Amino acid sequence: MRVSTSQRFNNATNQINVAELAFVEAQTQVSTGKRINVPSDDPMGTSVLLSAQTIQGNVQQYQSNLDSANNYLKSSESAVGEMTTLLQQANQLALSGANSSTDQNARNEKANQISQIQQRMVDLANSQGESGQYVFAGQLSTTKPFTVNAGVLTYSGDANNVIVQTGPSQTMNVNTNLNPFMQQTFAALSQLQSDLQGGSVSNISGVDVAAMQTAITSSASIQGDIGARMQSVQDLQADNTTRLNTLATQISNVQDVDIAQAITKYSSAQTAYQAALAVGAQSFNLSLLNFMGTSTPA
């Protein structure tokens, strides 16, 4: 059967197109380092890749949430930890003030120190996190929660929980409702200051010392609760880091190309493409530029 010039031209063109596609694909794999650059490169592998990348994105979001939770809890724990130290100092001042050998001038000085401790407690209760949020204001995180007017402590936050999603069906409350503790402790410090100024040794020894010890116990308990949540966050962060590393390996195994093999494939495809062009040009006695109308892909 005689082959027409048109058929010969079409056959040569098809061979060139096939060689060009193989060359471009090999070139893309070398330049990107990826085996899959478009879904048609490996439909099944693309499905696996998209599923793994979706899971990876979700885990990364949970990890970001956990980072925020850890910073929130760290600010809270630091503030309450300092409160515990301050209350221990206040307790020592109360014990000293209850000693009958302490003169009134010394008690007055201790009362001034209690006033300073009380003010510092309020400052700590208004602590802000890394993003500037008030960590003890509940969901009203842009509102300064504690103010003192005429010796009265006022709370302007709310009692709502600040919830962070830490997993597919897992959440954590990261804030601490400090208002009940602060109201009780502020009042106890005010009473201790008044008793020291008034020289009421019986009240200091019979009421104030016990109130300071109760406040210390409450503060330490709050600090412990925050610390336990911080540990949970850090455990989840460690689990997610392991998960992300595993997913990264899985994605790499599916997506990434063996660069040595890719370079070999590229070289072979380039040679085949150039040969197809040359054969086509010889068949029709055309130059490469006249035959293709284009140059070899870079």
C-alpha cells in the first residue's frame, strides 16, 4: 500500500509530538524535583498525595493552635507562679507582724509592703499574652479585667472559657477564671494591711495568717492546674511533630523524584526528541525551523 505524503507528514508529526511530551515531562521533573506535577502524571499517586496533604494541613493547623495554647498557658502560669511567691512573702510579713516583740513602726512598714504586694497581684492579674490579650479576662480578652477604685477590686472580664481545638474531635480550655481567687485574696490582703496598721496582733495571728496560708494553697493549686494543661499541650505537640514527620516522608515517597533517574530520563528524552526532529526534517527535506516552526524547548 502506497503511503501518501500527507500520511508521512502526520506520522512524523505524531512521533515528534510524543517525543516532545516525554522530553517536557522529563525536563519538568528535573527542574521541580517532583515526580507528580499534574494529576495525569500518576492519577492514583495524586489521590494518595492529596489525602496525605489534607491530613498534613489539618495537623499543622492543630499544631498552630497548640502553639497559641502553650503561649497562653505559659503567660498564665508565670503570672500565678509569681503570685504564689508574693503570697508567701505576705505570709512571712503576717507571721512577723503577729510577733509581740515587733513594734508598731515595724508593723507599719510591713503594712506598706503588703500594699505593694497587693498592687503587684493586681498587675499580674492583668497579665497579657504574646498577642496582647488579657489572659485572665475570659473571652473579653481586649478588656483589662481588674481595676481598683476606692480600695474595691472590680472585675470587667467574663467567666466564659477560651477554647482551642487541639485535634479532630478534641478541644482544650486554655484560660483560668481568676476572679474568685483574686476577690478573696485582695480582701485578705486589705484586712492584713489594716490589722498591721492597727496593731491588732490577735487578728493577725488568728485570722490573717490563716487567710494568707489559704491564699497560698489556692494559688499553688491554680498554678498546678495550669501546669497540667501545659504538659498536655506539650505532649500533643510532640505527637503532632512525630505525625508531621511521618506524613512528610509519605508525601516525599509519593511525590519526589529520584533525581539521578530523572536526569538519565531527561537526557534520553532529549536525545529522542532531537532525533525525531532530525528524522522529520530529513523526510521532508526541511530545516528544523521550517518543519516545526518552533525551537527546541529549553
